[in-house]
Amino acid sequence: MKAKSISKYIRQSPKKIRIVLDEIRGKRVGNALDYLHFSPLKASYVIEKTVRSAVANLMQSIEDSNMDPDSLIIKEAFADGGPFLKRFRAASMGRISRLNKPTSHLTIVVSDEL
């Protein structure tokens, strides 16, 4: 069985999120949650919430609810780019400079099979 969870419009660049995702991809859910909970990186908080949501989605879809969540594996984990927030800042000689603030979409798929 597989279950998926998506977090959209995360106010962080996909490149920074992918650094944390590379650490947890393919690991067991228990080990990944331990890593994410004690990681000081900003992305780890949102990834932890998304992993917990994916596990809850899988438990909800299975009629046999006595499955151990620690036996699950993070099958897929990827971050795609979202829309940019376009902002402006004052520049020299009365001009403006544009700031693009990136957002990202995070997808986590957990599975009970290897």
C-alpha cells in the first residue's frame, strides 16, 4: 500500500528543502522522524509534518489499523518549485530592484513494501 501527502506553497526554496530530503529518502519512517525532529534546519519542520500526514493517510486507508508505523518506508520524497512572490526594494539613484522570493511544493510517498 502507498499513501501520499503534499504540502504546497512552502516559503523556502526547493534547493534548500532537497538537502534534507536526500537524507531521509529510502529510510524507515521512525528513523526519518528522529532525524527530522532533531535537525536544526528550517525545512525539517515542514518535512516532518508532511511525513506524519502521509503515515496518517496510510493508516486511515487501511482497514487493519494494527500496522506498525515504524515498519513503513519513505518511498518517494521530492520538492518542486512553486510560484515566486515578487517584491521590490529601493536601489540607488531612485530606481528599484526586484526580489523574487521562492516557494516550493513538497511531496512525500510512504509505503509498507520494499
